[in-house]
Amino acid sequence: MALLELAGTTLIGISGNIRMINFLSGFTLKDIFRGIIYVGVLGSIIYFIRNKLEDRENNIEFNRLVTRNAIVRLWYLLRYYAILRSISNKLLGVICMLLSILVLMVLRYNSTLLTRSSRFNGVLRTFL
């Protein structure tokens, strides 16, 4: 209270007898108690029932010849998988995949129009 008062008026502009409530002791004890409970609950989960929470596929013995079922192709790479599968020669498939990326990059910066929309660019519409 002495810190807030200066010559009879407080620093916030309110004069008078202001009671200050000390929140530190009550909230600190509650937070320490909750922290001990949380650490106890998490510690018991980690030490006693850890195996119940993990994936069962992590305990399967490793086999180089079998791919796990959880490994799937990503949806945003499907067009590149389709290019690679449609061409029987591997090197030519990789070249075509890289060219498909290069075409999109070149067409993006090829436009001299004020708008970058494909609606007004005939070459971009044709390639897309």
C-alpha cells in the first residue's frame, strides 16, 4: 500500500483508504497443489500404463520385405505417381515429372497481363 500512495493520493488518481488484497498466498498454494496432482497423474500414466497408449504396430518385428499398411501415398503427390507409373522407362518418367513442375513454374511468370488469372491467358489455359 505504501508503494501505491504518494502524498495522500495513489498513482492511479484515486485518493482514499484502499484495501489491498493479497492474492499471492491463496493462488500460489492452489497452483502448487494442482501442479503436484498433474505431475502425479502424468507420472502414473507414464510409469504404469505406458503400453496401453502406444500403437500396437510398433511392437511388430521388423521385416524388410513387407510394407506397413499405414504407409500410403500422399494425395498431393498422386499426379507425380501417375506420371511415373504411366511411363515404363524410369529415367524418362522422372524427366517428365520434373518437366511438369517446370511448365507450371514457367507459365506462372510468363504472363505479361495485369491480372495473373488463367482466364485471360490462352497459353496457360491450354497447358493447364
